[in-house]
Amino acid sequence: MASLPRSAPAADVERLVAVAARWRSTPTSCRDYAILLLLARLGLRRGEVAALGLDDIDWRAGELTVVGKGDRVERLPLPAEPGEAIAAWLVDGRPTCQTRSVFTTLRPPGSPLSAGAIGHIVGSACRDAGLDRIGAHRLRHTLASSMLQAGASLSEVGQVLRHRSAMSTVIYAKVDEGALRPLAPPWPGTAPAGADAGARNLMRPWPGTRP
């Protein structure tokens, strides 16, 4: 477990988002707020945010198409909060340009943002909020930890983070040892633990998955 993911305090992430929300008075701040929500609420990687195209958003279905690790194409639900923030940026902030990237520069206008630029946006938002720097990937880790602490199962967390292997998700159980117990087989001579009666349904089933 040498490479345990480092999460940030959930209160710091909420402060980061809240401060960015209050400062949505310029095109730049509208863009940066939408980016923060995709990182913090959907757990997207910064490269995935940078690669988002206009055609990747299905507004009618409320879904995003994301190209993840290994060039896997996946459809994700787009919740109202980040969806509204993206819409505000596209309508009131994004410059008219030829690129199909969702997130672009403003000066000069219309160049796609890079993954590195996404990281710089998170760093700037941390300074504005009076916080120590939180890397973009730590927002992903924090989402996973917060879900576990709120009662989500490891399979639910793995689904949100789009892990190919359950073992990629198990490392997050370090923050909630209770979530790890159902994965362990019973020791010889012991009765199996009873199933959790409280079915958790923190989010609707994701597209393409079975209930």
C-alpha cells in the first residue's frame, strides 16, 4: 500500500468550489468554475477535461462522452451543477473560434487548453481560496474518499472513477476499513458477515451498466 492516494480535506474542496462560484463575474472565472466542478464532482482527470469536445456533450440525455485511459470511450452522467456551469461558459464566456474543444484560452482566443493549463487553473483557484495547493488529481482522490465515508460501496466508487480493475479501487478503502471487509473471505470456522441491509444508491446507474 505504498502508493496510497492522498485526498484533500473535503471541507477544503467545498471551500475551493464555493469561492470559485462567488467569483463568476468574468469569462475566465466562468470557465475555471466549470473545470473545477468536472474535477471535483465527476472525478475527471485533467487530461480528460482538456480533451472534452463540444460534440462530447449530449445535452438532451444529460451525458458526457469521455476518452479515458487506454483511449477507452465512456459515457458519464452530467449532473445539473457542472452542466449548468459548462452551459454558462459556452453561452457567456467561450470565444467564437474554430476549435471544437469545450475549454479554450481567451488571450489569444480559441486555443484548446492543455492538461497542464488545467492544473494551473486548480492551483490559482487554491490561492484565491486561501488554501495550500491541491493538485487536480487529488480532487479525484477526495471524491472517492468522500463517497466511501458517505456510505458508497467500493463498486460504486470504482464505477464513478471508471476503474478497470476492482484492485484499483481497493486502495481507497484505507480511509474506510469497513468498506474493505465485504471483500475479505471469511476465515475457516467463522460465520460469514451479514449483508448490509441499507442499500446505498448515491447516484443513478451509469449508462451501459446493469442494475
